[in-house]
Amino acid sequence: VTAVPVGETFSCTPMHVWDGDGPVWCAEGPRIRLSGIAARELDNSCSPGHPCPDASGKDARDALVRLVGERTGVGPHGYILVRGPTMSCLSDGSGRGNRTAAWCVSPRGDDINCAMVAGGWALRWDRFWRGHQCP
């Protein structure tokens, strides 16, 4: 899997969620790292130099699962299996490795990145926010 080129719009039907800022595995192939935000890791740590929200890693992950669909189980490596509607995403380029940094909107109208910040599960990461406007 390679990153979707910056500026390209693509569809993502969520299948798996790792933690509160991704990756989200899409049925169409991409793995999304939500742009402009930072959530705690599942062990509740925060990487040096990253914003560090108050919400636990598990709470952030579970919030992202609810925003993108419904939990259907747990995968063999601990990721959460989800079934959700197809989102529209805009690539912000590589999200390190084989991930695409992206801004995503659900068909319900939720800006997923903004919703994670508004709910307190993630913090805005100004270095990568790039002037994004929340509805």
C-alpha cells in the first residue's frame, strides 16, 4: 500500500481502527493517519514533541470507532474491526510509512478530524493543521 498523492480526494470505507488518530484501514486500500491531530497511544503514552490530550488512548480509539462506524470485533493484532459508511477523504500526503495523512468527512457530515478535537479525544497539532477549517 502506498500513500495517496497530496491533494487527491479518495473514498475510504473503514474496516479497522488502531488508535485515536489512526491508522484507519480502508476497504479501498489506503491506511489513513488523521491529519492535524494527535491522540495518545493505546498504552496512554504520548510521543516526544507531540501534543498530549487528557483522554486515554483507549477512549480516543473508541471515539474514532464510533465516528467512522460500528465496532464488529477485534482483529488478531488488537485492532478494532469496524463496519461503517464510505467517507470522503482529502490526502495531505504521506503519514509516514505506508499511511496517507488525510482529512475525512463521513456521509453524516462529520468532519472526523475536527470531531476528535471537539470531543477532547485528540489535540490539534498546529504543525500539521495547515489552516484546516472546522464546520
